[in-house]
Amino acid sequence: MTGDWITITKFAELANVSRQTIYTHLDGDLSEFVKTINGKKTINTNGLRLYLTEYEFVENDGDATKNDNIIQLLTAQMTELSRQLSVKDCQLAEKDKQIEKLIQLNHQNQVLLLEKKEPTEPQLSPPEKKSFWDKFKRK
């Protein structure tokens, strides 16, 4: 995980909340950003970004414009993610068609290889021709 590791006290100071508030969130949303270094719990600065984006607007209920902006941002993100999912579904369908074609080609190839390996009627070699002088030699 990239980013710096800061103490919970420093984290609470930067987030402008009490240490107790941060401790209540350690088992929840911030759990993936917590690491114990030298016996002290530290939090990655990426967790601070998450905390500020998720909880700052909850504490400021009077700021409706900020809430509306966040709702619009989240709606735009959801729309983009839905579009990406539909693109992914199309790509998966195309991949499945390609895999099906490859399976058919593989099957045909195996059939051809088996036909090639199956012995056909043994070819009889033509009788050996004896040379003119071989006729006069004794056996």
C-alpha cells in the first residue's frame, strides 16, 4: 500500500475529530488502512482521504450543496461503472464465442490426427526383381 503511515493522534488532528472517533472507525471502514508499527497503531494516509470524503459531509448537515455535489459525483461514478460493466459483458460474450470456436477447431484437429495415425491397408511391396545374372546363380 502506498502512502505514509501516521499515528492515530495525528490522523485525528488532520481529520479535525477526536481520537475516540477514529478508534470507532478502525474496526469498520478504516480497518484495511491500519498497521501496527513498533507496537503502535498507525493509519495510512490513504485512509485519511477515504475518511475525509466519506465522513466530512455527514458531520456538516447544514451544507446541503456539498451533499448534492457528492450525490452527483457518486451518481456519475455509478453510471460510468454501469457502462464499464456492459462493455465487460460484451467482451466476455465475444471471448466465449472465440473459446467455442477454438474448441471446435481443436476437436477437428484431433479427428484429423487420428485418421492420419490409423493404419490403412498395409501396402504390399512389389516383388523384388531379380537381375538377369541372379537367375543363373545357384541357391
